[in-house]
Amino acid sequence: MAVINPGDKARFSEDSTALVYKNAEAVARRLGVELVVGGDVLRIGDFEARWAGGRLVVGDFSAEVDVEQWEAFVSLVLSYFVGVGRPPDGAALRDILFAVGVSTG
């Protein structure tokens, strides 16, 4: 799984976020799953993540993150959804959290 540094996106003028979102919309439509991507919420069917008061909240888990970590998390979750056809759970979710610098320890 590749992680795109937001600073690199600005530096190289490459931002695939719109493409990832477009692909996630297509997968959600094909599967009949609700997809909501807003400034502080990501929902794919029953999966929901929120960015509230500088904290990433997924189910019973929460951790302090900055806006770049939140944006990277959303991109990685959407990428996973596009590739696998379901939102991450278990080890996949822990891997994504680790990739954005969040310890689930």
C-alpha cells in the first residue's frame, strides 16, 4: 500500500484524491453501498470514521491526528475500498492507521 505525502502532492502538483474518490463512488454504486465523504466524516456502508476536535474516531477507537493525517487516512480507506470492495477492518484498518502515523498499541 502506497502512502502519498500531502507535502509531495503540493510540491509535484500531483493529487490523485479526486481520482480515488471517483473510483470509490463507482464501486459504491456497483455494490449498492452508501458512500459519504465530507470534511469531517467518511462513511462506507456501516463503516464510519470522523475527525472531531483534532481526533480521528473509528468505532470505539480514537486518536489525536492533524488534518494531513486525516486526509491521508481518508485516501487510504477509499483506496482500500476500491481495491477490495469493502471498508477496512481488523488488521487492514490497523495497517492504515499505522501508515498515517497512528499507534493502535
